[in-house]
Amino acid sequence: DAGVTQSPTHLIKTRGQHVTLRCSPISGHKSVSWYQQVLGQGPQFIFQYYEKEERGRGNFPDRFSARQFPNYSSELNVNALLLGDSALYLCASSEQPLSNQPQHFGDGTRLSIL
Amino acid sequence: AQSVAQPEDQVKVAEGNPLTVKCTYSVSGNPYLFWYVQYPNRGLQFLLKYITGDNLVKGSYGFEAEFNKSQTSFHLKKPSALVSDSALYFCAVMLDSNYQLIWGAGTKLIIKP
């Protein structure tokens, strides 16, 4: 079975642009979470979605938004990109939200802002 | 404030020797505890978790971790290190109030042949 897949793997943007990152969860998983991992740090929680609804939000500005589709895939959108948005963006899926079961991560999208 | 600390940025161990990667936490409520491993240019792979019960939990690749409630620690251990264990290791704590993960900054484990 395929794991969590993310696209694209790498992306280069300039300040002020916007970006859309995509994630397909493991088959049967209905919850998707997004994380930002800056080099040398642990992941920071951005959003969790379940059944197309936002179930959790981290401490990120409104420039960050996300959505989940009927097939449980998800998109993360970031507007007005800043240099500080350069990071590895990770998507994780789990069968249920609000559960102590481990999350399964994709390999991430490396976003570089010039 | 809720936090997870991995006090060592880097741990170096000779192949065949035991290894320990330390993790302590400061959270309210009853936490669930996790260890993940990250190889270069890859996502995070789940190693093991503590939810309740026996304080010593066993996970993937021969790793184990011991939950110590009084010391609020959850150290990762392996009796005999392999070169292939070299990677970045993250400790994470899940709050039972909202099920969100709080992550440590990571420890780079280097196993010398």
C-alpha cells in the first residue's frame, strides 16, 4: 500500500508569491495534519483536517490556509510568502483525529523562498 | 508553557555499544509519548509510543524507551547500535486535552563504525 504522498518534492518561490502544496493520505485514513519543519528544529503544527473540516490550528498567521477534499486529500496554501516561510512542509495522516494513534508522515515538500 | 526538551543536539556512539537519546517534558495532564526517526531528505518514521501500562515500551528496529513519570522523561535506548541507526531522532508529546503533538528539537545520532 502507498504511504502518504506529497507533491511537489521541491519548490522555489520568491517573496510575495503564493504556493499550494498537496498531500494524499494513506488509503483509509481520514485525518490529515500539516506541519512546518524549519532546519534544525522539530515540526510545528499548522492544521488538522478531518472529514473536510478543520479540527485544529496551530499558531500560524492567516496567510496559511488549508482544505480537505472528499477523497481525503488535502492542500496547504500559503499567501504573500516571506523568507521565513522557507522550510520542509510535512503532511501526516491518521485514521481518526483526536486520537493517540501515531501519525504517518510523507517525505515532505521542501519550500525555498528567494 | 508546554514543552519537550532533547538536551543533546548530537550523540556519538561506537557501533555495537548501547545508545541512549534523552527526552524530558513539561506538560499538564497525562501525556502520550512518541519517538520518531528522520533520515536525510525524508519524512518522520514512527518508532514507538507510550500510552499507558508498562513503563518500558519496545518499538521498531530494536529500539525501546522507558517512561519515568517522576522524572518526566522518556529516554530512547538500544542495547547495540548499528551504523544504519545514524539519523535525526525526535521526541514528541501528545496532550490528552487536544491530541496535538509538541515536538522536541531533535537529536542527531551518529554511530561510528
